[in-house]
Amino acid sequence: MNRADVAARVIAWFAAHARPLPWREPDAGPWAVLVSEFMLQQTPVARVLPQYAAWLERWPTPTALADDEPADAVRAWGRLGYPRRAQRLHAAATAIRDHHGGAVPADHDALLALPGVGAYTAAAVASFGFGQRHVVLDTNVRRVLARLEGGQAFPPASLTRAEVTRAQSWLPDDPAQAAAWAAASMELGALVCTADSPACERCPVADACAWLRAGRPAWDGPPRRGQTYAGTDRQCRGVLLGVLRAADAGVPRAQLLAAWPADAAQAERALASLITDGLARSRGDGTISL
DNA sequence: AAGACGTGGCT
DNA sequence: TAGCCAAGTCT
């Protein structure tokens, strides 16, 4: 029962059970993969699906997006969340237009240099978009490996060097197989080896799982801190940005701030941070716009 | 390197 | 219901 055999079974399971997602279709090129990866950062598949289709229809190439305004991208992002991702995707498209001839680069380091592209996204695009061999370590794969080999219910709070080393040891030698493993191990985590109530009875490698063998012990590490949201600056920013997204023209400053009546000082602070981040701009006539 | 950064669905 | 969680990145 070596890693290659276990990985092969996960890949076979994927062939039979993978969801038919548009960015995995044969006609989805690197640009489609890049767009999907940006949208999927911390956002569930179900909410990404409609936005993804609309986005690619409007901007079928990086250059098409780069030639429009960043504000258009933020508005089209809608309610996907973390609107800075829209801003960064626009910036990445601009870099692709200006420095890569309009084609998404295949080189891992070139991908990593793009705005909003970190270790995961660079590896994912190189792997799914170009069939290369990279460690693709997202939250799903981290959890799968933590259980399968580590015997722990969850991975550490932040990505460790040990996890990367472990993931490397699972990567098939052949590039095509490595890319298949990346997609399959992610899908296994998303559909079977889920964070809560994992479906071990449907797991193709349950017999090889250290965590299941140990009786599925509960997480005994440090408490994973929750994400409080109500009343935070983040929520306030979201409300203000929602108003700006919906507006055709600039919104009078006072009217915008009135959208967060609970705490005027907080609204001022949130607006200032949005402007600093380039997600909102103050216009000459005293109005605010995207 | 811990914390900021949106949003909505599920239990 | 309130908290947890979702294909992370940046500082």
C-alpha cells in the first residue's frame, strides 16, 4: 500500500465521481482556469458558477478585461466577497497584457509574480491550465493528507513546511498524473473528506487512512479561531461597497455613510480604508464612486 | 506571523 | 441561533 497506489485510486475515483465543473472542460483554457481560481479563493463553488460564466462571456481574454476599468471588474464581481480579488484579477490581466503578450504565462514563477496569485493559485494554474507537475496545496488537500497520512482530524492552523514536504511525497512523477492527483485530491476533500461529517463509507482510500484507523479522533490541537463578522469593519466595508456597486454615478458622501447608521466613526474609517485600498474613490464633486 | 479581508449557506 | 466553513493572499 504505497502512496502511488493510493493516489491512483483517488484518481480513478475522480474519473467516476468528479463534478462537471466548467473550468475543467477541455475547452477551458488557462484564462478560464485563472478566473475560476480567483473566484474560488474562499468562496464556495455553487456561488462562483453563475459569476464565472458571466465574467468569461464579458471578458473572454485577459486583454479584454485589462482594457476595461478596474471599477467595472469590481462591479461585475457582485456579491462574491473579498472584492479586492476583482481588483487584483484586473491588475493581473493588465500585467498579462503588458508583459506576457496577452497570454496567461505557463511559467510558475511568472504566475506567482501576478497580483493576487499566491503559492496555491500559481500551482493550480500551472497544473490545471498547463498540465505541469506542482504541489497544489489548498484547504481540501491539506485536510485529506492530515487525515490520510497524519492521522489528525485537521491540519495546523497555518501551512507548515512539513505539510509541503508531505504533499511533495504524494505527487506522482508523471506531470499528467500529478495534475490529475491535484484535481482528484482536492475533489476528494470537497466531496468526501469534508471538514464536518466526512463520508468515510464512500472514501476510495478508507482502508489506507490513518485517521479512520485510529477511530477518527477529534481535533486536539489549538482551537481554530472563528471568523466573527457582525459589526466589524469588514461588514461595514461590505455595506458601503454594496451601495457603490449598485450606483450608476457617484454617491454623495453623507448619503453613503448613512448606509451604516450604527456607528458613524466606524463608517468614516471604513470609507477611508476603501479609498486607501483603491476600491472606492472620492470625486471632485464630493461624491464617492467605485 | 497573526490578523484583515466579504458573503451566504448550513447545522 | 450563532458559529463554522468555503479551490487564499497580503502585510
